[in-house]
Amino acid sequence: AQKITQTQPGMFVQEKEAVTLDCTYDTSDPSYGLFWYKQPSSGEMIFLIYQGSYDQQNATEGRYSLNFQKARKSANLVISASQLGDSAMYFCAMREGLTGFQKLVFGTGTRLLVSP
Amino acid sequence: DTGVSQDPRHKITKRGQNVTFRCDPISEHNRLYWYRQTLGQGPEFLTYFQNEAQLEKSRLLSDRFSAERPKGSFSTLEIQRTEQGDSAMYLCASSLHGKPGPPLGAGFQETQYFGPGTRLLVL
């Protein structure tokens, strides 16, 4: 069963607008972590933001925030005030368990294109 | 503070040849991971090390693949008798396991930091 689902293959947004990238996940483990990474055309995966399953508040990192809805098993990434440099692939990933083996399971990604 | 580095960045080889990739993690990181990413997909886990011990291998890692981390620092991933299906981006990541921080269940986080990847093309 697919553990991470990203249903938007591509998204378009105008510069300075906000955009939401969707991510739903599936796990029976009560302890897990959710990550978002950005992958520009150069290929490197850049860590953006983390949300733990027990975190009471939605994570925020600068222009990035995570809309964490635990009951719906969704962890959507919100990018505010989009910039041209935000154009890239975005991957949602999950790690089950808080300790021990830390394998990340990734979704198929969403390609974001920011237009002037 | 340097990030994760990988070498080479690109490799073109003929089917049947052996290739070796190197990964240098962030210096204080004790865990090192290898992932493979094919076109249009997210990265898939291959194997990981804690210090020099290889603790987990994916079923994706056929017997043609071998990884080492001999001194608990850099790691190598070798593919023997390459096949066209091996063409992919090979990503290395590292993390610091056991870092003091918030108690478990209160935002404990072990972030994997990725290198730029090695793009392999098998002709």
C-alpha cells in the first residue's frame, strides 16, 4: 500500500502568491515524522520542514508552513509569497517510529512552477 | 560547515561494466543512507549505515550492489555488471542519531540531509 500520496503532479502559482501542496499518508504507527524536501533541477534534495506526530502545533519555517491534520492523515505544505526560485519538485516523506531505523518513504512529488 | 558531497556527479557507462560511487557525509553525522531515484519517482531507500555497520538493506539492493563504510566516515556504493535498469540518480544522505533534543514524543527530529546525487546512465 502506498504510504505517501501526492495527488498533484504539477502546480502553477504566480509570484508573491501562496500555494498549497497536498500530501496524505498512511500508517498504523502512532509515532511518525513527516518531512518536506525541495528538489531543484540540479538534483539535490533540500530539507524544508518537519512535523512530528505528537507535535501540538503546525510546523513553520520562514515562508514554509505545514498544515497538519492528523485525523485526516494529511500534511500539506504551504508556501507563502512564492518566489521564482521556488520552482522545483517538492517531495513529502514519512519516517515511521521516532527512534531506531530511520528510513524515509517518499511520495511521487509535485512539480511547482512559479511564474512572474 | 560543509554538506554531504558525492562523487562523481555524472557517470555514463556501458552495460556490464562496474561502477563505484562515493559519498562523504556531514562530518559529525553517524548515519549514512543510500537512495535511488528513477525518473518521475521519489527516492527509494537502498541501505543505511550507523557508523561502519550496515544495518539495513532494501530488497531493491540486488547482489550486484554492494555498499561499504569502512571507517564510519565516507561510503562507497558499487554496482557490478551494470544493466540499463540501473540508470537512475543515486542519492546519499546523512543524519546525526542520538542528538540531545526534545524528549521523545515532543518533536524529536532526525533530519536526513542529502547530497547532490550521482546520475548514472547505463548504455
